[in-house]
Amino acid sequence: MSTRPDTAVVFAPTVVRTPAIVTLTVWVWRLLAGLVRLVWRHPVACLLVSATGAGVYVLGVQRTAAAWLAVWFALAAWALWRRAAFLRWVGYPVLAWARWLGLYRRKWRGVMAISGLAGSLRGRLFLPDLVKVRCDGRSDTVMVRMLSGQAVEDFTDRSANLAHGFGAVRVRVTCPRPGWVCLVFPRGDVLAAVLGARPIPALASVGPVEIGLAEDGSVFRLQVHGTHILIAGSTGAGKGSWLWGIVRGLLPARAAGIVQLWGLDSKRMELSFGRELFTEYAATPEQCAELLERAVRLMQERADRYAGVRRSHVPTTADPFVLVVVDEVAFLTAYQPDRGLKARIGAALATLTTQGRAVGVGVVATLQDPRKEVLSIRNLFPDKIALRLDEPGQVDMVLGDGARDRGALADQIARDPDDPSVGAGEGFVRLENSPEPVRVRAGFVSDLDIREMVGRFGGRS
């Protein structure tokens, strides 16, 4: 028998028993927090359940059923009498709850995990928090609290995954405040069909002109006074609809004498169809250079008169707003073989776009190829419109860096060789005072519409 002592030391873990009161407190706290969260996220459903339960307890089953029947009749009458108010306070909240429960909550975990927006830490899966769903007549707005360390770019880079995952055509991603992201899923495409020409305004105004419809179904109006606009798109993208839509919205103001339209039609195909609507018109490169230089002289003369007197232009018959409309500006700036004319035109356009809007001289130009070597002054246009483009990189060339990541998929606008109207006039607008691109479709101004415009307003200025 060995006399050596056993030197092996055995450590036993200390067992700590949690007091029952602590366990009970934790469970009660979790229960109350869950109830508060349930009421906060589903107020309508909780109200219905609690009202029904209280009615059955106080009135009985039959009287409660009769009361609910009266409520349904009242709601039906409200929906017929005040449809807009009913949708705002009842219809859309109920739809949002149904979409939250039946679509977004049901698919949230799978879409987040497969698209790579879920995080994993120590074997545990973390998901961005689906906080709230709001609905209107056209789209679902999903408010999401991002995980710590996530950025908006994580969602914009996976916009196609999100759209397909939740059965939408597309998704628009915005950041309302730090740590949050807003996903807007359209439930239909109001811009899929061709839009007719917008009505000619009844009043003379240089204010925003009605061009077409935005993606949410609202009327889109484009500011033309006090800015410059660049419209870029491939052949057949519908640039003419935007040009004629702008002209159409300014016709009453032109007839009143507070607007002048100056047209530069180097292709001699687009603006010549309504030549009578333009106070000044030029077609050859020499005429275009002279007309642009006249606009510069007018701008400088006004600047001399306004100096120390006013800081912005107010359209009058004495000092009308002059809108210089340039169809296919690349023919004058890039494809012009005469270097002298090319330099004159480039200098005049650069001067107008840097100094003209404060004195009431604006420029609207269309372009097919948005490369810098084609139009070096494209960044001098505060407002930009990207119609259908050929390459993804061209979107950021027109609308600015990061525009395509924020949903301006101008390179994916539909096209059909057998039906030129498919996708024509559809594009993304990025305004000077808003970094977010807006999807818009301009109303189609037909040859018949232009003839009718010439018949009503041609020759009057």
C-alpha cells in the first residue's frame, strides 16, 4: 500500500441558486415589455380584441354582435361618403397591419439571412429590427432599425435582393436618421402605361410646370425658372416628351409676354415641328453660336442693371424669363468640326449655366452620350434627368456619384424594339435641393398635340 499523499486537486464549480423573487421579477418584466410591444406594434388588433372581450363581458354575445354589425355599417357609410378620410384612418392602417403580419414579418428572417443583412456573433444570429410598416395608395414604407455597425450602403447594395425577396418590382432605400433605414416597396407600377400629354395650364406662370407622374402616383412638376436642366437618354428614350412638356407648360406665360422660348435645333428634326412657338430659333451651327452669344449679352445687360438693386429675377413683360432650349447639345459641343464655332458655343454655354439663372436666363439641354469629353459642363446644370441609358456607369455620370446605388436604375428601364412607347419618357430626376433620385414618367406629347399647341399659341409672344 502506497504512503504517498494524493496531490491531485479537484475544483468543483460553485452552484449559485437565483432567488425565486429575482426570477419572478424578470419574467414579469418580460411579460409587461412584450405586452407593451404588442400594443405599440398592433394597436388596431389589440383594440378590436379588447373591445370585443369587454362587450361580451358587459353586454353579452348577442348585443355585442349587434353592436359590431352597427359599427360595420357605419364604417361602410364612412367609406362611401368620405373615402379619403376612411382610407387614411382605417383602410391604410389595417392594410399595413395585414402586410406586416402576412408578408414582411413572415419573410423577414429568411430574406435578411439570404441577402447577407443578418449578423452572426458567437453563434447567434442577429437581424435588423422590423419596426413599422406604413401603407398608402401606391406603396409600402418599411421602417427598419439597423444593426450596430451597419450602413445604408449595406441595404442599397442589396436592393435587388430585397425587392425580389418581398415580391416588389423595386425598392427605394433612404436614411431618415442615423441608425435607421426606410425601405419603400411599390405595390404596383403606375408608370408602366403611356401617359398622355399634361393639360396646358389655365394661368400664365413660370412656376413649376406639370410634366407627368411620379412613382407614387402624384403629379410631378418641374421647376424651370431659376435653374438649368440637363436631360440625358439614349435614342428613343423620350427626351422629346420632356422638352415639349416643358414648352407646353410655359405656353400661357409666353402668350402673356413674361416668357420667351429660344430654340437651338441642330438636328433640325425635333424643335422645327413647333418652330412657331419659339421667339428665337436657330438650326445651323453658326446660327446657334450667334443666338447663344445674344443670350450672354442679354444676361450681362440684366446683370449690370440688377447690380445693387435686386438679387433674383422677377418675370415681367419688360424682363421676361428666357428659356434656351438646346436639342442634342453634343452636336454643338463635341461633334462640331469647326473648332472656332465649338469654342464659341462652349464658352457661351458655360457662361449661361454659371451666371444666367439669377437674371432670368435658363438653359434646358438634351444629350445622348453623358461622357465628360462630350459635355464638359454637365456639372453646371443643377437639375438633372436620366432617361434610359445604355450602361450602369452612365447613371452616376448624369445624376452624380452614388445615384444608381440609391435606386436610380436608368440602365434597366424597359425597352422593346417592336413597341417604341415601352419605357419612353421614363427616367430618374435628381434636383439640386434633394440628393434622392425620383422616378418619373413624362406625358407623351404627340405630333397632334404639338400642332394643336401651334394653332393656339403660335406667333403670340
